Amino acid sequence: MTAIAVSDVKAGIDPTGVGEPMYELVRELYPICRSITGNGVRETLRRVSEHIPLKIHEVPTGTRVFDWTVPKEWNIRDAYVKNSDRIKVIDFKKSNLHVLNYSTPIRKRMSLAELREHLYTLPDHPDWIPYKTSYYQERWGFCLSQNQLDDLKEGLYEVVIDSSLETGNLTYAECFIPGERSDEVLISCHICHPSLCNDNLSGIALSTFLARSLQDPGLRYSYRFIFIPGTIGAITWLALNENATDRIKHGLVVANVGDSGKLHYKKSRRGNAEIDRAVEHVLKHSGSPYEITDFSPYGYDERQFCSPGFDLAMGSLTRTPWGRYPEYHTSADDLSLVQPRYLADSCKTYFSVFDILENNNYYLNQNPKCEPQLGKRGLYRTMGGNVESEEAELAMLWVLNLSDGDHSLLEIAERSELAFPAVRAAARALETAGLLRATDRPARASP
């Protein structure tokens, strides 16, 4: 992967060329059978660690994490169903979705009637294999297409699931990028899904690229990327890091960022946190369709980070949300659903949000009594007709007027309805000319 520093993005470089390497990482990770625990997670993190430095954590089975307990570790080597002619009619090695995730081991011959009680299909999509799990109830099963099920004949079937469910560990990883402050931006993605590209190999690939790209010595915030299994991983991380969560000032849950749908943002529980307003501002000025929804305690891991005992400022920035595209949790969420150009667009959006967080400064006008003369400082155009110049001058006037130490640049951008980069550029020009002075954030809480 080619690194693009935040400073480059601040300077206006569009990271559209990053889609292909992200897609290649999706392709590389696609065959691995993952779950909430096990060697598939470890292998995935090993490959991610070839791109970014990771600290791997192993949390033992039985560890209490608030109201939950870290489960047994699950691993699988093979699984199949053979008919009476010894032909494999269901084969885990052809698709790891064929096995009910977390299936207990079995080796038995049985009738079709008995086997049917353990088979799962999607009748409305007869060519697709569903993705099903049974993490917390010990059972076994197979997933297959409806067409495969319809082709099964009466007779005896050999059923084999060569798996283990035993004391082990839950594995997760962190990539920490220190900034000037100890305050953190937390980026979370889930790593528990097997061969599903949008949900959530796209999230893993984007998080990996962002972590690799944020190698800027001028970063204001520290950035922490966590690669965790869904639900139990977030709960475990919060339980083990409860005393450090006050450092998390902003956060995003990354998922479903590679499909063709419009960008979608689910707000944090707070609803008007700086991260909520930053994402909304970026989407509003993107020129593309988007959707914003309020927080609800249903969805991905934002519901854990936003639980009332933590109430972190974490939203979820996706393309099509979970459950709202037909391929969701099926074999059709494959390499054709995720495309490099959509990964690149998601990447650009995340960088734009980071740009606001990194540059949302407060200033004091050093010439607050009436407008300063901009022309003699080379800040005012000498000829009309340039729309960009007019916007730049309007941005300078807004920044001068509201730089009273009590309005951030994001607040100025929101009030003026100008894009944040224009407001940020105006502030820099005015600061260089000695008309602004950076100041600490106001004593009042930023909305």
C-alpha cells in the first residue's frame, strides 16, 4: 500500500488511487474462515500486520467482561456432507459459509429427514448460501443454496464437521498512532466474519489503509485502531480498557464501506458531538447523495461504545447500512460487490472527517474593531469575476467576524454554510497576515 499522510490530504491531494490496494487486501483475506475466536482471526491479523504494526491481545476463555463471559475458542479444519454415492454434496472447502459458524464437531451417518433439521437456506435467493452462526448455543449445521437442497435425494448421508470448541482465547489487535495530545480518535472494525467482502473485509481494508496513512508527525490527536470480533470483542475491549476511555474524544465504527450505495452516517448517542457534526458537514459538502440517521441501540459495535455507562462520541460511517442490501450475510457478498472506486470514495470521506478533527481550531481576531483592510495585506482580489476568490474572501470575512475565541472553525463553517477547507484556508491566511491568533478551546463545552 502507498501511504498518504494527513498533511497531503490537507494540501488537497485526492486519495482516489488507494482503491486498488485496498481491494487487493480484501481479495487476500476473502478465503479465510473467521469467527469471533480462533485461528482464522489470528491469520487475518497476521496478514494485516504485514501492512501496519499491530499489538495482539489474547483474552482467555472464561474471562468475565461486564455481564458477558469470553466464550470457548472455535476452530475448524474440514466439513462436508456425502451422499450414498460418496459424493460431497456440501463441501466446506468450496465455501466456508457452508458450515454454521461455531458448529460443534460431528461424524455421523443419517437420513435426509434427520439432516434437514440442520440445514439452512435462502428460498428467496435460491443460488445464494446464507451466513448463519450459533456462538452461544452449542449446535451444528450446514448452510447451502436452496437449489442444492432441492437436489438432495432420499438416502443415507455421511455428515462430518471436524471442528473443536474448547478452552482457548479471544484474539483482537490494536494499532496505536501517537499524536501531540493523549486525546484519542478511536476507529473500530469487526474481524469475525468469514468470506463476506462488504461486511466486513471492506472495513478491515479501509482501517488498515487509514492506519498506515496516518503517519504524520504533526497529528493533533492520537489514533487508535482496534480490530475486534463483533459484540463480544467491543465488550471485551471496553472491559479491559475502562479506565482509559476518558481519552477517547471522537470515534467511528467502520463497516460496509465498499459497495455502490450512498454514504450513510449513524450518529452517536449524544447526537450532536463534534464527530457527528464533522461527518454531517463532510457529507453535506461532498456533492453526493447521503443519509444521516439518529442513534439507536441496534446495529454494530457503536451500541457498545455508546452504552450509557460509557456514552462515547462514536458514530458509524458506512455506505449501505447492514441488512439493507440483499447480499448482506450471504455468499453474494463476494468480490464482485466491493469495488475499488467505492473503497476510495469511503477513504476520501474518512480523511475529510479527520481533517476537520485535526484542524478545528479556535482563533482570536487581532483587529476586532471593524474590518481590517485586506487589500493592503494582499488578501483581497484586485479584479472581480473569480468565483473561487469571492468564496475565499467571504470565508475570511466570516472567520474574522466569528473569531472571538468562542467559535471553532467547524462552527464558522456550519454557520456560513461554507465548506470546511475554505474556512480553514482563510484562517491560515489571516493568521499568516497577523490578523488572527490561535487560542485554546473555550471554557464552555463545545456542542
